[in-house]
Amino acid sequence: MQDTSNSLWQTLISRAEQLMEQNSLWVDVSVITLIALTALLFANLLLGYLASRRFKSDAKPTGHFIVRALRFPISISIILFALGSILNHFSLSTSAVSLLHDIFRSMDILVWGQFFYRSSQFYLKRLSAINAQGSIIKPQTLPLLENTSAVVIVLFTLYLLFVTWEIDMTAWLASAGIIGIAVGFAAKDTVANLLSGVFILADSPYKIGDYIVIDSGERGKVTNIGLRSTRILTRDDLEVNIPNSIIANGKIINESAGKDIRSRVRVPVGVAYGSDIDLVRDVLVKVAYAEEEVCHEPEPRARFRAFGASSLDFELLVWIDNPEFRGRIVDNLNCAIYKAFAEADIEIPFSQHDVYIKSMPDGMEHGHAAKIAAHGIQNTQPIIDENK
């Protein structure tokens, strides 16, 4: 009886071993699939916990975005890794298995490249929205940095794909270098403008809406900052297109820079010698306070600058809210100063000349010479001698 039971047990074990040998492929596939599903479940639970607890959208939006964006590439990587492992258990040719592995690896590279592209764009936009003082990432530099990061990610992704498919890049790089040198020599001015545009966007000496004055004297409002040129709109309603290389190599006065947009305006004025300088100061300050578009803080000031050739030179210093209105405000102040000086009997001098005649030409009388001198001072037209 015991021998019969031992024989039956050995038969069952033998049959089980045969069954396992016949179905080992599907057992391995099942185990790999189970491990992959477990890894997917764990990864999604962990990322979901981090997104909802550690990186909330209102407190840490950048971390929240990255954690949520990681779900797709991690899931794809786990699935592709499982498929690659399963393929190794099938009786396929080496070339077929290698081809399928290259396809899976290429899909994985593309998915992760898309993740890094989206993450970089989101991160740059977040930093641009913060717009920290002194930061290179600002709203005006955002397009440049977005394009640069996109180009770098795309090039690196292409490089990984070429390495995966064992494509020799030496010829490509050599051709690109030769073409780059040829283009650089043929379009050196354009390249200089492009590089200057990059430096202007990175350094940010001015932004759209600022009033600037360039070396050649043009003054206007910046309407566009491009990679090749900058456009400003003058007070004559003329749009001036300035190459970036000229701006980058010259001196730029930004009238809108500083702590705020307000700027100071200087109005020079001269009064006759003998005038009451205290009265002149009071009149100038009162005129400034009477002008509606002049800021009261900082307060207007009058300064006695110099003893001129024929006048005492004063300067009225006022602050205005917007440099765009500088011309109109200076006109209003000049008109008001002229009227106020007339009411206060403050003389505004003008150039006067005394003519001394050392000797008279032969045959010319003193009265006729005085008439010629007076006429020459008051009129530029030639005098007609009535005696001729």
C-alpha cells in the first residue's frame, strides 16, 4: 500500500514538472505582467500622494505640475520595460528583438523629451511671472528663453535617438559647421544684430513702453524689442527702426527707468542783473505748484546756477508722472513763467550790443553813419541811401 502511494505521488510530481516546462513561457509572462502592474499602481499612488499632500497646486504650483506630469512618462517606461522583458522570452531572431528594443527605447526617449519640454516651459513661465529684481527671466526675455530651451531639448532628444539607432553624426556636425561659417561670413551684420538682440533681451536695459534716448538723438517710446531691431515711436508719431547692434554699442538713456516711471524736468531761465533773486525763486516755485501735471512730491525746486554773460541763470526742477508728457509740460511752464515774471516786474534780459565808431570814412557825415548803424542793428535788410 505504501509503495502504491509513493508511486502515485511521484507520478503527480512528474506530471506537474512537465506541465511547468510546457507553460513556463506564460508563467514568466504572467509574473512580469504582475510586477509591471504592481509598479504602475505603486508609482501612481505615490505620485498622487505627493501631488495632493506634499506639492499642493496653491502652495507649490511648480512641484505640483511636475509630479502630475511625471505619471505619463513613468507609466510608459514601466510598460515598455515590461514589454522588452517579455520579448526576451519569445523565440524571435536577434535582429527582430534588437529592432523592437530600439523602437521601445525611441518611444521612451520621445516621451521623456516631451516631459522635459513641458516642464521647462512651465518653469520659465512661473519664474517670468515672479519677475524678481535682477533676474534674467522676465516677461520680455521669456520668448527667447522658451525658444532656447526648446531647441536644446529637441537637439538632445535627436542626439539620443541617433545614438539609439547607431547613426554616425560626424558628417552631420561637419556639414553644420561649414554651413554655419559660411552663413556667418555672408550675414555678419545680421548675426551681429541677432547676438545684440539676445544680449539686450538678457540684460534688459529697457522694456516695451519705456521712453529712451539714443546716441543719435532720437527719443521715443519702445514699441517692440526683436532679435534683429528695436522699434521706437517718436512724439512726431514716426516709428524708427534701430538695429540692435547700434543700440548695444551706444549709450542709451532710459527716461522711464528707476524706482518708478516719474522723471525730473529742468527748465532753465535767465533774469536781468539787479533782480531780486528771492522773488525769482518764489515765483518759479509758485508757477511749478500751479501746474496740474507737476508732482508735489518730490517738491519743485528753484536753483541759482550761474552768473551768465548778460543774465542770472536760474533753473526750475520739477518731477512729472510720465516722461511722455515732457514737451507739453515744459511748454506750459515756460508760458506761465513768462506771464508771472511780467506781473512781478522781473526782467528777462536779451542780448544787447553797443557799437563804437572810431573814425569816419571820407565824405560820410556823422548823422548818416549813425543811421546806418541803427538800421543794421534793428534790421538785416540793406539800407538805401536817399542821397544817391
